[in-house]
Amino acid sequence: MIKLLIGMALVFSGCAQHKTASMKQTVYVYSDAGAGKDSLEQTFCTLRALVPDGYNVESIDAQGIKEGSWRREAALLVMPGGADLPYVKKLQGVGNQQIKQYVHQGGAYLGLCAGAYYGCHEVVFDKDGPLEVVGTRELAFFSKKAVGPILAPYDYRNNSGARVAWIRVDLPDFPTSLPFFYNGGPGFEEAQNTPGVRILGTYAQNEIPAILYIPCGKGRVILSGVHFEYDPEKLDPKDPYFKVLIPTLQKHQTQRKAFVKRLLGLLIE
């Protein structure tokens, strides 16, 4: 009997270890061509501070995404802010197929600014302007257009396009309006009339959808035109375009962090 009990204990112990080892506990952040240096720093700092206990936050490059083994342990894939066209160059074809399969089979995708443009069927950026980028994208988690910049012209040379974006939040137990850092992000055309899409936030300045939650197969997607991951404490106060934004953003730090945690809760099961 004792031997039987020991054997059963070892079996259950092995099952528990196998379950723990197979849990998807890694949040991957794309950290290859196109990802902005400041965006990456802010994304890593915020995620490492606010993801639930037991989750790791790691970088992944385009080759790693194409190879595909990351999907076995991925709780979430994050495409940060930066520039969308290098994402296309690096991930077109095999990389995007891996991402789509991962999400539709039960994974989660968070697209921030450039990563949000990239997650839509069509990108319309600075149309008829000097930085124009217009074209379709393979991921197409949102079946319509991402159109931007919404609040101010974007400039790759400096932060003159940075703004405080006041967002009307549609989540229980949150203030109806919160300020987030903005620089070049999109709004989402026809989101109000797209089946299955839930609008989590709207630009107060123009009533254009700013943050979307989208079920995709068995998975989940959040696309955001604003940088809710940006911590004002990590913005350079010597930058003339940042210093006017920082005081407003600092006043709402507690609510910003709570908001990020709530969105992570929608993505990570």
C-alpha cells in the first residue's frame, strides 16, 4: 500500500510539473526593425511592472517569430510603437502566418500605435502628406482601416507631434475620461459598425475610436492608437515637446496603471 501511494504521488507530481511547464507564461515583445527605441523601453518597463505574477516579459526578433517555437509558451505577443513598414518587410508571409495562427488558435496580440496600424486590414498614414503610407496588411485583425495621425502631424526627427490624448473610456469602474501619451497613432474607421468589435476608448477630441478589443477565432486582440504604456516619469522633461505634457499625465498615473492591468487581464488568461 505504501509503495502504491508513493507511486500515485509521483504520478500526480509529474502531472503537476507537466502542467506548470506547459503553461503559456511568456509575454513576447517584438524588438526588431521598426520598433522604436523609446517605445521599446516604455513597453518593457510597464509590462514588467504590471503583468500578473508568474509571467515573464521577453524580446523576440522577426526570425524568432518566423521560426514559431515561441507560440508554445506565449501568453501574449506585443507589437510596439515605431514604424509599420519595417514590420511588413520583416514579417510579410511566414511571420504574419505564425502570428495569425497563434492568435486564432487561442493566443493574444497587443498592438500599440505602429503595432495597431499593423494589425488592421488597411493602413492610411499621412495621406497626401510627405510621410504617406497607404496599403493593406496581412494580419487584418481589424477588418477596416487604421487612419492617422489623428491628433497632430507626425515628425520622425523630433517629438513635435506628441500630445495628451483624452480618451473616453468604456470600462466598468473607470473614470469616463483619462489622458494618455499620443504621438502619431491611428483611429479606427467604421469600428462602431464592425461586428464583434468592442470599443474600449474613444478620442474625446473628435469621437473617433481609439482603442479596440477584437475576438479573433479562439484568441483576443487589443489595438491602441494611444500609448497607454508610456510612463510620464520616463519622459525626458528637458524635451520641449514633452515637458508640457508631463504634469497632466503624472496626475493620472494611478488610473493609467490600473487601466493597463485591466487590459492585460482581457488578454492574458
